[in-house]
Amino acid sequence: MGWVLEQFIRAFLVGCMFLSGLSYFDKVSLWNSLISWYVCVDAASKYTFVREATFAPAISSYDYIVIGGGSCGCPLAATLSQGARVLVLERGGSPYTNPEQINMKNFVNTLSEISPSSFSQPFISRDGVLNSRARVLGGGSVLNAGFYSRASSSYIRESGWNESLAMDSYEWVEEKLVFEPPMMQWQSAVRDGLLEVGVLPYNGFTFDHLYGTKVGGTIFDKDGNRHTAADLFEYADPKRISVYLHATVHKILFKYNTEKRRPQAYGVIFKDAFGVMHRAYLSKKPRNEIILSAGAIGSPQLLMLSGIGPANHIEAHGIKVVLDQPLVGQGMADNPMNLLVVPSPVPVEVSLIETVGITNFGSFIETTSGLSLGHSWSERLQGIFEFVANQSGEAWTFSPEAEESIADTIRSLANPSLKGGIIIEKITGPRSTGHLEIISTNPNDNPSVTFNYFQDPEDLRICVQGMKTIIDLINSKAFSKFRYHNMPVQALIDLMLHIPMNLRPKHANAAFSLEQYCIDTVLTIWHYHGGCQSGKVVDHNYKVIGVEALRVIDGSTFSRSPGTNPQATIMMLGRYMGEKIIRKRFFRGRKKNKDKDKKATRISSQGIHSITLKHMLIGTGLCHFYEEDICIRSKIRQTRKETAEKGYPIIHQKKKVKF
């Protein structure tokens, strides 16, 4: 039993490392770029406005330039396109080139993909924890475990968001992407075990963040097909949006605004897959902006590469300082994940995260099961480990003992047969924070990131309580069907400590000290955030403080992670801010008219009629958005002109509308 268990643990833990974001980065040659370009062009595109950046003009202009087509950038751009011309620049490829690649059954294989068109780029934090960042249209929603859960009401209020608009924005996302999971045997047993050990009450299936045990949403449908943030482009106006793939932004361009006495963003320089540079500018209209949505790694990195950040640091790399902003790159945080692997005596379903225990002490308990690893995957794994062990510029290397352990792991994966699951705990917050620094002026290079896991003692206390809850759950009656009864939890702990799950030092006392176990075996769950925090780098409207025409809207603005999984809130934020920006653009900040029966006009097939604004429909041609009784005089004039040109009669109002 002992040898079999060890082989199981080794195989399963390697899978777990990929759940935490391990991947391999291979710098592509021109030939590889050609292959990647051909695959994206040849595949039937889901959207006509999504193209390779090689087709982009040398110079172009737009009302909004969104840098990053990720979990936030996609809904943001889709919303903005309802009232303005929008450009999206995404450094990765399309998730639609191979639908099977993002099916649930290929979850691990997709994470371990090492081709030039792979969807993830690995990095190693200075803490010695393996991590990954997305490089694909749809961002992290293309790679993650698919769990969908909203932020708490208190988080929404503390963020200064309008609760009604936030809820509408969540629902806008959910209509396209989110499903109720099937909840089969393994997930049900974990749910019942959580209730048995006191993670109460049971809240059933809900998107809401509620203390107790619940079943959340998933972005996988009943057939295991993944639905990503890129699907939200179905809301976009195809005539007003352009999305370019493999478009790597090298810098944001600034000029000096003499009236405001501060720098103003006016364009970007980006490179396509063939290495050709392109320029995109903001058209000369008021309220046009560049919006960074490149994520918690990409957004602070690009600000620094463009001259906004700590002056001494960016000057050391030969970058001209546009604005000395020492808080760019600060407040970097990653919610630490710790886990136990549980081999099962009975078959288990393939499931990603569906149920969660939201404890009252700040830990979230989740589970996955039945992840399988293909034969060819073991060969890829060897290349990945060799890359990690020999990556230039990093201080960590594997010891001879660790290398032998890796070799044993790879051998055990030749014909893997996994039967069981993992139970994880993630802490809220976290309180521990670090920083990000650029290491070169190449935007393709990963910056140096430090998260300082468990630097704050409270984080460590929560982890210990979370691990104790997992142990109690494994020992519960509800979970007994999936336990080898002659296998104590201590055996799982002991064996896991012999696996190189990360590059951190290992300590002998970790076998009997949960505090040391948390420190030594910490992994990422990809929920890192910070670097452009709200109230420090950006204001409450996500405008970069001290700069005109530039915003940052993504997870880099968060000071703590929203709930059990941030993806729901990140997608919501894109829609939410898109709505606010486009309304402001149309309504020019005018005060709301308190008389809700004020009348405006709209076009119909018979002409222009007088109606109440609260009944005006979006997209009629008069206004794409409305806010109570406010509309735009210029849009009415435009509509009247278009109506006359089409030969429709214009029915004039008897009373003038006041604006």
C-alpha cells in the first residue's frame, strides 16, 4: 500500500502544481511565429472583428484603446463599443482556434502546453512559488478551474461601487457564461463533510458570497465546454470594435497637457507576431482614453515601461520618467493555497471546483477530483522542470535529491492512473503584500514579483485553521466512502513533504507543525492582485492619478481578493466601468433632472415621437445608454437628420425638451 500510495501522491501532486499555474515558456523563433499566426488565421473566427495584428494598419485612431483582452478587458471593450470606436490589443492568441483544448477534460493538458501558441506564461515569484499569467483572449477565464462566485455586499460597498449597477453587471455576465454544476459523488461528499464539521449553514446553489457551505456557478457547461470572457464580445457592436491578437504593447505615448499641467496619454506602440511596429492614437475628441486591462502583472509592468512608476527604478533601466509614482508595483498580493491529496478506493468523477466552504475565520475550502494526465504529458513535464531549474536570472535550483524525486515522479507518470481528488484551502485577503519590479525593457519578459506569503502572522493562523478543517473533513463520516481506512492523514502529510511542490526550503518539523507545513508547501491559486491599487495609483474612477486620458481597470487595482474567486468580479468590473464611462461620455456630466416625466424623442419607423425617457430603449439610434432623464441634444439633431434623409416625416414636439 505504501509504494502505491507514494506513486499516486507523486502523480497527483504534479497535476496539482499545474492547477496552481505551472507552465513552460519557450521563446519563439520567426518560424514558430509563422506557425502561430497561421493557426489563428486559418481557424474559423468566432468574430469578424478579431484578427491577427499583422493585419493592423501602421497607424490608426480610435476613441478608446484597451490594452489587454482578458477577463476584464473583454467585457469593458464590448460595452464601450456600444457608443464609441474601440481598439483591443491582446498579446496572446484566440481560445477559439481549438475548442477541445479548453474542454474540462483537457484542463491539465492545456496548462502544460508548451507550444508557441500556449495560453499561459510561467513565472517564479521571489518567494520560490511557481505561478503563471494568461496570454490569450479571455485571459484567466481560459485557464482557471471555472468557479464563479460574486463578491460580498460589504466588498462592493467598500469598493465604492453602485450596488444596483454592480448587480446588473454581474447578471449581464452570467447570462452568457455561467451554469449550475452537476454536483456528483465526490463534490457532494465534500459538501456534506463541510456541513458535518460545522461550516454552516448550507446555502444551496447561489452566486452570492455567504458564510457557510454552498454550491457556486461554473463557466463549464454540461458537456464540459468552457465559456470564457471572450464570449462576452457577443455583446459588442462589430462595426465599432477591432481586436488584434499577438499585439504586444511596448509603451504608452504621452504629451504634456499645458492646461491641466500634467502628462496626457495619446497613443500606444505595439508589435505584431512578425516584429513589425504599429501605432494607434486616440482620435481628437474629448473624453477619449487609453485603458490598461493587462492584469496584475502586466498593468504595473507597462506603466513602468511607459515612464510611470518609481523614478529611480525606471531611470535605472534607461526609461524616461513621465511621472514619479512610487506606489506603482506596490501592494502585490497572492492568496496562498495549501492542500492535501486524497486517493480514493472507488472511482471518482472528473470535476473542478463546484462546492465551497466559506468559513467565519477567513478560509475557503474547495475541491477538485479525477484529473487525468496523458502519456505525452510526462515528457512535457520533464521539459518544464528543466526550464524552471535552469531559468536564467533566478536564484533557486533543485538539489540532487529533489532532481531524483522529480525523475521518480516523471517515471510514475508513464501510465498514470489517478483515482481521487485534492482538497484545498485558500485564505481571504491576504494581509501579506509585496512588490513588483521590471527586470528589462522588453514587455515579453516577466517582471520580478515578491508576494511575501505568510509575512503577516494572521495569514498563517488562518491557513492553520483551514488545514485543520480539511483534516476534519477527510475524517468525517460523510466523506468515508472516499477514504482508505488504513491510511491516516499523517501519511498524506509525510509523503507530500517529499515532493518538490515549489522552490522553497523544506524543514523537518513541517511533518508535525501545520504552521511550517503551510509555509513550506504553499502554492498559488492564481488570485494575485495589486500593483495599481485604487486610492493609491488610480482614483475611485480608475483614472491614473496625475495623468490625463489614462485608466487602469483590472485586478491590479484590488487591495484584496473579492471572495472565493475573483473572476466573477473582474468580469463584472469591466462591464460596470464600461457602462459608467460611456454614460459619462454621452451625458457630459450634466445634473440629473428630477422630473422623471420630462420628455425626449426617439426615432421610429413613422418618424420622431415624443416619449418618456424611462421608456427609451437602448440602441434605437437616439441614445445607446440613458440615465434617468438625460439625453444629448446633438444625438437628437443627428437622428432628425438621418430620419429626413431616409424620407421619414419628422413630427415636431409641441413643447421643447430642456437639457
